[in-house]
Amino acid sequence: MSNYYNLGSHNLFACHFIPNSKETTKENTLTETNEIRVISKWMRYKSSDIFMSSYRPERTQYIQFLTLIPLDTLVSIFEDLKSTYLANFPFSEKNDFIYSVFDTTIGQLEEFVKSDHIIFGGVFKEESFDFYYSFNFEFPEDGFKDYIIQSDKPIEYYKQYYKQVLRLIEEIEYPSINSKPSRKRISKSKEVADILKGGAISIQKPSKKELGLAELITHQKSQALANQISIRYKNIKGKQLKLLLISLKELGLFPNERMDRKFHTACKDFFDWDIGSYEAMRRYKYNENVDKEECELMKDFLTNIINGNGNK
């Protein structure tokens, strides 16, 4: 069962490598794959070529070989994953399945399709592959992200493909616990409804609605907290959004487990500005030396609202 959580921590459409890890150094691994051969060659080039001085491995967060799977095959794979997951977790909901299987996939694909990608030029050539990078100037500490793709298709093809992948994931149909009543019970229920309402109403399955920000905050003043957050931290995104989430958790105002994506979705719906991708928020790692003071100020702000001190 734990394998599903392992899936959720990986991008299912990329072979992921960390620069200077043993997997990227051919001499340190007995595994023979084309990807490892190319990665090892790429690392040597980035480490030594004079024209790559600004793009050294030390400034590279990760390298990914991007993969394409025919969409009809992908639909079948998703159905198999769903069926197996349901067999192991019969009381699960769609969000449980998505989080356990696709969490990192969604975050990284969303970031990929929104990012600008620049092709590496220079003298480095590798038959059948093109090399791209992206760099977020808003988070320069993240460094470069390198992407390696088959040279027979442009990077835009991959972007459009991954948009379709995200759409397919979003459209996965997942049964609710009570979604399979007997035909006899359905018929009887409709008959009773028609008698009571003179046939003027039909039975419809209620639609599932994502919880809003105020509903996720675990305090009786949740609406006031949400409103004041939207005023005080207007245009918050990425790192600051992660620090806000950490502050809410430390004050006991937000659940600690497996709710980060729901928090991001709720903020996206509640705020009237672009909060950036979930991946941008998720990937930021709290640094006590740098972030402690800002988190303390956030917690003071939230505590003042709870205590009725306005938005001080």
C-alpha cells in the first residue's frame, strides 16, 4: 500500500536526476541506460565547459528526461491505478487517490506548462536529444531546472501534451462510497419523490464542492481570518504562501496532514490574484535562520485577529 505514497512523491512523466548524485556519474553506478549515459556526459560538460560557467551543476536543482505516453494508453493506466487503489482503500475519496498517486506529477507538470524554457546552445551535441532549462527569477535560490527531450518534437509539443495529461487527471471519475445503490432502491426513491412533489422534482446526485479557505481554517473566526489574510497579504504566492501555511499549522488553525494541496486550491479560489503554482509553494523548504522572524510576524497577526485586536 505504501507504494501509492511513493508514486505521489514522483513525477510519473519524467526520469528525475539530482546533479552530482551517484546516478549522474556513470563511474559510480553499474546500471546501463541511455539516460544515465547522456546525463553523465551532460554533467561533465556543465562542470567543465567555459561557456557553462553560469550553469554549473551546483546551481542546478534537477535534471529531467521527459516522457510521452499515448493518451489512450494513459487512460487505461489511470483506470488500472484507480481500480487497484479502490481495492486497497474502499473508503477513499477522489482527493485521496489524486494526492497519493499524482501529487508531485500535478505540481511539476503545472509548473512546466507555465514556465518559459530556453534551449542550450553551444558546442554540446547529443544525437536524438535537445536540452532546455528554466529559471524562476522570483526564486533564484531554486537554481536551474534542466529538461531533456527527444529532438524530433519541439518543447511546445510537450507543453501541450502535458496540458492534456492534467485535464485527464482532473476528469478521472471516482465513485463515492454510496454511489452504487441497487436499481430497486433507486426506483423506489424516485417513486416516493414523485408522489411527494407531484412529479415536479427529480432525484440528482449532489455535486462535490471543494472546501473554501474559511472552511479549512479550524477556528470559529475562520471567515474573519480569511478576509484579513486577503487584505494584509495581498499578492502573496510561492514562498510567502508556504510560510503562511506553516504559521497557520503552528497555531493549530490548519490540519497538519495531507491538506497542503487543498489549502493552495482554496487560496486560489478565494484570492483575486495569481498565487502561482502549487509546486512553487510546495517545493519551498523552511529555513529557520531566514524565515523564523517572518513566521512569527504572521502568527502575531493571526493571533491579534483571534483576540479581537483587528488587523494590527
